[in-house]
Amino acid sequence: AVITTASSWTQVKEQMWRKIHQAAAGARYRIDTLNRTDMRQSPDSEENYAIGLSTNQGVRFQGFHGHLLIIVDEGPGVDPEIWEAIEGASAGGIVHILTLGNPTVIGGRFYDAFTTERDLWKTFTINAFDTPNLRGITLEDLSGWERDDPRLDDAPIPYLITRRWVWERISTWGVTSPVFQSRVLGEFPKQSEDALIAISWLEAAQKREGRDNGKGPLHAGIDVAGPGEDETVLYVRAGSHLVAQHVWRDPDPRGAVLAALRPYQDRMAMVNVDSAGMGYYFAKHIADNGFRVTEINVGEAALYSATEGDPEFYLLKATLYWALRQRFADGDVSGLTDDLAISQLAALRYKHDARGRIVVESKDSMRARGVKSPDRAEAIMLAFADVRGGSRTDLKLPVLRRAA
């Protein structure tokens, strides 16, 4: 018997079993029964069958014994309860477990299989350069190619990872990014101890399902581009769910930003705008067009009084980013679908100054170590900035000045 499961029921039903159906259609042997998520070699077979199980009901793994193959897709995202149920099913009989996944989460059973429990597993690591489209090419080779190099579009097997995709990830994420390490090199990310937001929290937010009911208030955050290659970025959220993202590289995208905001105007409770530099005029322009706007200069002092035991912050930027960190830690963010935003959030670092205050790394410091401006991360931080004088965390955030 074969039992299949994954990090979500959608993954089991729409991805694993869709591929199984495609393979079965070309099978050399007749399959007697093939349903949405189960198949049997004969209608009354007690042994020759395969079935897909949900990942939120560990009790469903009970009762399976004998000669079993258990296939776990997206292993890092499977709940510990399900892993315990799988161990229970493997207690007797001849049982083999095959688990697959991207090495995105430091911790858990999938991580243990490659580290502390490696002697119990036969492990395989496949990075992008092991695949047919990149075989024979090194990271150094690819890094030295230009955007218009025709070799980037040489893809003998186009449905596999391509040279151009990896080249673009080198350019946008950087080879030291935790996301690059996991998504391209097939390694568990070596995120530094001073990382502001754990990559495991970000990966969970990417997989977490959320929705906008179409009725509640919306909040937006806009990070306005500075000189050079920076982006102007807009994020819109409904509660804890990110519902929209827009990115512009124009030097003055005010008209485009207003056009993107218009569909949400009736529900828009607040637009938080980075008011430093050109952002000041940007905020005024949006306010003049009927939106409720809050100017946020993250370079201002953290106007915040800590009680005993509370953290203290250097600059408003640290206050707001720490609140965002708490949201991710608490599992209170969903709709994070952009890999570049994830990479930028994972690259943020913090430290404590001589007075013990929390300091979040500046954009200039990030550029100095080869990390591009985290414009998308800033826009997410602004979208979640609580401007009412409090937040869902214990942080006591300041009441910020609103644009007239």
C-alpha cells in the first residue's frame, strides 16, 4: 500500500494526485479503480492500493500496517502531529518513508533527517546546478554572464529550472541570501543570529492561507523610491492578509500609484507613506486626492515610553519593524507570495546599541554588504504599521502625525 500526504490538502489533491492521474493515463498496466485521491489494483484489494490523506487529521493515519510506502511531499511544512502519526504507522511491518521538500525550515523532522538523525535516513540533495539545464555550469560562470547572453536561454528541458531563472535570482537575491541558499543551492539557510525575521516564519507566511472578505477596512503601505535603482512599492492588507502588491521603477509614479489605490478607496482606512525625502510630496499628493494618509518618517526618534521589561528602540524604524517581527513570529501574516520580498525580509539584521536599544540595520549598511535596498520589505512594514497608538503586540507605538 502507498499513503501520500503533503503540507496541505490542496497540495495532495491538486498537485500530487493530478500528477498521479497523468502518469496512470499512460501506464502499461491496467488500474482497476482510480478516484480523485485513491487507486486500487482490484476493487476488493486490501494491499494493492494508494491513497491521499489530509495533513490536519493525524488520526487518519491510524490502522495502516503491513507493507507500506509513505510519501510525504513538502516535508518541511508538515505538522509535527502528522509526523508522529506517521511514526505510529511505521511501528510494525515493512514500512518505508519517502519525504521531499525544499530545505527552507531550520528545525522539524525534515531538517532532522539531514542533521541529527542523518544516520537513520538515506538523504539526497539536488541543487540547481545538478539539473540538466545547468549541468556543467558553475555559479561563478553564471554570475559572470550578461543579461543578453544567449546561453541564458539554452534550456534543453524547458519545464525544469532554467539558467535565466537562476541568473535572475543571483541578481535579485544575491548568493548569500538565505532564500538563494535554500531555493537554488538546495541547502538549509545559514541565516545569521542577528536576523530580524526568521526565514521559517517567512516560509510559513507564504504557505498560510488567508482571505479578504471584501467588506472590512484596508490598510496600505507605500515605500517611495530614492535615487538609483530603488523601487516604489505599494502593499495593501486586509487584517493580517496581504491582498495586493504593486511595484514601480519610474522616477515619479504618483499617477500610477493613485490608479492602483482607486479600486480600494471606499474601504481604505489608512495609507501609510514613507515621508522621508520625496515621500513627503508623495504623501501630500495622495492626501489631496481624497485618501486618509499618515506620513511616517522611520528615521525619526522612537517616540515611545517603555515600561519595565519592554524592549527599547533606536528610531521609529526599529519600533515598527519589531512589531512586524512579532506578527511573523505569531503566525499573523498571510498572502506573502513574492520571493523577492521574502528575500529582503530575511536579509534584515538588528543589534543592540550601547544603551541596550534595538537598532535595525540601515539601507546604507545593507548596501555596504552587497544587499539591495529592501523596498518591498519596507512597504510591508508600513502596511502593518499601527498608527492608532497601539498594536496587537505589547508594543506601545506612537500616534503619528497625519498629513493635512
